[in-house]
Amino acid sequence: MDVGLMQMQGRLTDYMNSLFKEGILDSQYLELHELQDESNPGFVVEVVSLFLTDSEKLLDDLSRDLTQQNVDFKRAHAQAHKMKGSSCSIGAPRVKNACIVFQNFCQEKNIRGCLRCLQQMKQEFVLVKSKLEALFELEQQVVAAGGSLPKMQPINPSV
Amino acid sequence: MASPSTRIDDGRDVDSDNSGLMREKLSVLIVDDELLVRKVHEKLLSKLKLAKQVQTQTATNGKEALDLHLSGSSFDIILMDLQMPIMDGTEATKELRAMRVESMIVGVTSVDAGADKEAFMEAGLDKCLPKLLTADKIKSLVETLEKNK
């Protein structure tokens, strides 16, 4: 087997494992991968792209909503609920957890807490976005070199 | 407004060891305002091949789900989200039951336990499960469907 390809696959596996170890992705991401097949080889990228686009819009909406004179905490709570749901769906637990904390601040009508937490949500989102883009880049390199994507098992699977 | 979409899988690639026991058809309506959720559930259903022919349709809110029924469609299972614009899952479920729809209606929501969720159950759900559904949960729903035939 091509040594270069083997090294690429090894880098991909190591990178994937690091994402699980850091808690950036969890086993739900692997569940998504299980759904991908020859009939729809871009399924995971498609679903993740939806998450990234929707979340960017949600974060923009929240930034705007929290600067209003009379903050609609119920609406902000609902927006965070959506982002919590979609981050859970793609297996991004750190984003999900940041959304939960944000929702708690919404229930308390704590604007400062919400603003602080919104920054955290943005940071976690930017982090998972960059990590996933790097992951897809590595996967593309493996496939372009004629290799197959290794089957993944998380090192520290979340229950 | 997005129109409901339909997908049919004819189950040709079934495992030969259980094809004799497999139900002929399974029709599922996925009602959720989030495209991501609709896509994942649709893909999961097509991959599981729980019947020789699996037909999935999607709707983006409760009103679309009702309109499908009013136009004559019927389904074995309806996967119903709770929080949706125009018409939410609770109202849609009440309306469907008032129309004597006999489908298994399964609430699928990430809303925590509380008054909203209770009202959702009381609207006429057969079950309420957390998002996202897993392969095991979907298989279990179809098994329940078979038992209740």
C-alpha cells in the first residue's frame, strides 16, 4: 500500500481522535457517518454545512436581540434551544453545553450573563467550525489519493 | 413556503435472512421545521430498510402535515416536532386526532419535561422521544406498529 496514503490515513485518525479527546465532537458525529454511503457520499458535509449556516445566522440574531432596549429573553431562549438541538444533532457537545448555560441566563433574565455566554457560544462555534473544516480537508486528501476513510471509534465516547 | 417532499426506497438490498418477515410497506411523515433534522431522519429511515418499500414524506410545520392529510395522504408513523412556526406539534396532533387519524404519532423533541411537553403528550401522542431518533428507537417503533396491527 502507498506509504504516503497510509500516513495520511494515520493523520486523519489521529486528528479525529483528538477531536473526541478534546470534547469537540462526540459519538453522535459517528452516528452521522454511519448514515453516509455510496448513494450519498457527501451526507455528513451536507448536514454539517446546514448546522454551520443555521448557527451563524442564529448567533447574529442573538447578538442583535441582546442589544435591544427590552430584551426578549423568551425569544433568545428559543433561539438558543434551536442551536442546542442542531449542535447535538451533529455531535458538537461544547457548543450544546454553551447553549444550555445561555438558556439558564435567559430564564434568570440576566443580560450580563447572556452577553458573556454568547461570547462563549461564538468561541465554541468558531472552534468546531474550524476543526470540522480541517477534518473535511484531511478526508478529501485521503479520498483524492485513492484511499478510503478509516472507520472511527471515539476514544472517550460520551454516553 | 417549502413544499412537502416524498422519498421512496424499494428495499431491494434487504438482508436475505429476514426478508420473509419484513412488512411490505412503511410510510412515515417527518414533521420538523429544521432541515437538518428532516434530512437525518429521512436518511436513517432509508438506511434501516424496515420494510420492502419505505416511503418518507416531510413537512416543515403542523399545518403542512394537516394539509397532507386533508389531501388524502395517510401514514403509518408521523414523527412530530413540538416547536414549529405557523402550527406547532401540539396543535397539529390535536387536529389530526380530531380528524380520526389513526397513525402512530410520535413526538420528537429536545424540549425538557414541563407543561409544554405534557400538553404535547395529552394532545394525542402515542409516544414522545428525544431528538435525534436512533436506529434502535425507530426499529422499536416499527415493532410496536407490528404488534398493534
